[in-house]
Amino acid sequence: MSYAQGDDFEEMWTSLAPLGRAPDGSYQRLAWSDAELSCRDWFRRQARLRNMLLDEDRNGNLWAWWGEPGAGAIVTGSHLDSVPGGGGFDGPLGVVSAFAAVDRLARRYGQPPKPLAVVDFADEEGGRFGVACAGSRLMTGQVDPCALLARTDRSGVTLAEAMTAAGFDPSRCGADPGRVSKIAAFVELHIEQGRTLDHLGAPVGVAAAVWPHGRWRFDFTGQADHAGTTRIVDRRDPLIPAAHLILDARAQAEAAEALATVGRVEVNPGATNAVASRASVWLDARAPSAETVRNLVESIRVASVQRCSHHRVALVASEESWSDGASFPAALQERLVASVRAVLGDVPRLTTGAGHDAAVLAAQVPTAMLFVRNPTGVSHDRAESASMQDCLRGVDALSAVLAALLDDAGGLSDVPAPAADRAGSPSAVATR
Ligand code: GLV
Ligand code: MN
Ligand code: MN
């Protein structure tokens, strides 16, 4: 079936915008929730409009193919899920721009010179089950499917149950090397999650590297008791070492020139007039090198063990998610810079502390990223933004990059194999 032009960028943006949007303008598109399933339906509709072949892989990632799926494919896209209370651009901008770019390429080429796919990676944020980039990590064999499928959300629903409820068979989940081997290059366009482009006056940037990062859970268990009758010295209050951990994480991260964030705390039973019995604290830590992240988290854990012993509180610490950093192949970066420069002028290179499916794929596939200016610099919040003019410049940039890759008869032969290229860690500063 021949390609049919779909909705233009603004129409796509307008039709996607209401899905999962809360009255305050923030987004709640948690993986496999009704809101995110409606975004997946939106993706299917966009594929159908264009006569693209829709292909749901064994890990729940959605692919829309221009041309027959096959070896040497150029792939672009991002994700449609959000963090709790997220913004509208983180993820969707890359998917909408991908469809808009394919429309332009179809007008230019008529027939695809190589297979090209738009992808929506499942559960990038890990906002429900705690593991970042679940769909791309399952596909590339970087996470154990059994352990991941058994993880629960805040209501105790497992990922396997959530998939089943959505009509997806979780027993299919697992590494998909055949699919990965067909990808000649993956390019993800993403909203910038900082203000570097805004400061530089540039609408679009090229990613140089992504910092390694991870998520840890600290469970503090003490003894619940009466707030009015329990002497301070007799208390085993888990919130006291939990509070110290939050402050200590920040202080130690500052000293290590790293980032550490506690954005989620749960306290049980959560009564105003009772000492808590348990407190759980989730820590996100990031730095230019994996060693710095690991040393930082270990040092925070050791300090917390000492506090816990002083307060007679038990501590269990566990790693929930780990993401290797990535340095994107220099030759591919050069190609992006040249393609974007030809349509938009000078283009800066940025290193980011934010995680992306592109960084996961970079371990196995030549991978690159484009960033679009975000004037507020804010992300994971409704204040995340980009002007329509910059979004369309992003489509210009992505179309130029994809055209260069489609025209490349050399088959990316100058781009080194990912394993060789990934030695070393990002060294530039994060974008914010
Ligand atoms: C996702 O955006 C992350 O960086 O955690
Ligand atoms: Mn995000
Ligand atoms: Mn994202």
C-alpha cells in the first residue's frame, strides 16, 4: 500500500494533547494506564492514516514502518508515557516529530530508500514500576524480564498484570536480538531538559552524551507508637534516619559534583499522632561517571546504616534501576551536526543528565539524539515547554538527519561499533 500523508504537526499535537492531561495542565500517562493506552491508540491511528505497517513487538514497543520492515532500518521516535504530573513534551515531541518528518520524507522520496520506522518505546519513565526505559531495556536484553514483570505499582499491581489487563501477553517479553540487529541507526528527538539551548540562542542541539544514573530504594523500619506518651529516648522512629538520608544525599552529591534527588517518600501508617513504623525513600543519583554514582550511593548508604543503628531502626537498601551512560558515536554526531547546520545554522552539542531510550540502544546500535529548545528549562512538570516554531525547526532538523541517513550508501560504515565507542564516560557538564 502506498504511503498516505497524515495529520500535520499541529494537528497531531492537538489530538494528542488532551490524552492523560489533568485539570492543572500536567500529564499522568503512566505506563499501561488507561491514559497511556489511549496514547498508544493515538499512535496506531497515526500509523493507519499513513498506511504504515503497525507492529507491536514482544515487549510492548510500537513500531510504524514506512516500507517493509527489514535489515538496515533507520529508526526514529521516543516515548508517550510520562512521569506522574509530567509535562507534555518529554517523549511525545519525539514521536510527533518523527511522524511529521516521515511525511516530509515520503513527499521527497516517494518510496523509502531504506526501511524506516517510527517507534514508541513502552514505559520509558519507569514512573509506575520503577525501572527506567523498560521497553528498550527488555528489547536489548539489558534487564531480566521475570524480575521486571513481577515489579508492582503503588496499588500492588504487577507489570505482568497491567500488561495482561491491557490485552498484551507478558510471557512474550524478553530480548529481541533479531529486531535490534535490523536497526542501522536510531535517532531520538527530545525536548531539552535544561536551558542551555535557550542561553545559547539555538533552537536545536545535538547530544554528545548521557550521564549514567540509577534509582535506589531505602526501607527504614522502626516501631510505631503513641506521639503523646513515648519518650524521645524510647522512640525507634524510622523517619529520623530517613530525613538524614535526604539531607546527606544532597550534601554528598554536591561534594562529588554529582546529582542526588529524593522525590518520593512513603510513610506508614501516616498518622499525625503516631510515630511511624516504616518510611521508604527513593533516591535518584547521577554523575558523569558510573564510578562516581556508585561511590556516592554507597557512601550515602553507609552513613545511613550508622544513623539507623543509633536510632535502632532497620534498613534495607535495594537498587531498582540502573542506566549506563552513553557517549554517542562521534562520526554520527558529526553527521547530525552537518545535516542540521545546513538547515538551521550553527548547532551546539550538549551532554545531559536525563535518561533516554537512545542511551539504552547506544550499547548495541549507532545512536544519536537531537534536543529542541525549552525556554523554561523545566521538565517532568507542566512548565516544560517549546514554541511551535521551535517544534517545527526540530522537524526540519530531524527530516534533514533522516534524509542524510537514508541517502547514505555507505551504510554508516564510518560509525564505529557501539561497544568500542562506549569506552569512557561523558565528561562535559550536564545541561542544567
Ligand atoms: C527520565 O526522563 C529520566 O531521566 O529519569
Ligand atoms: Mn522524562
Ligand atoms: Mn523522555
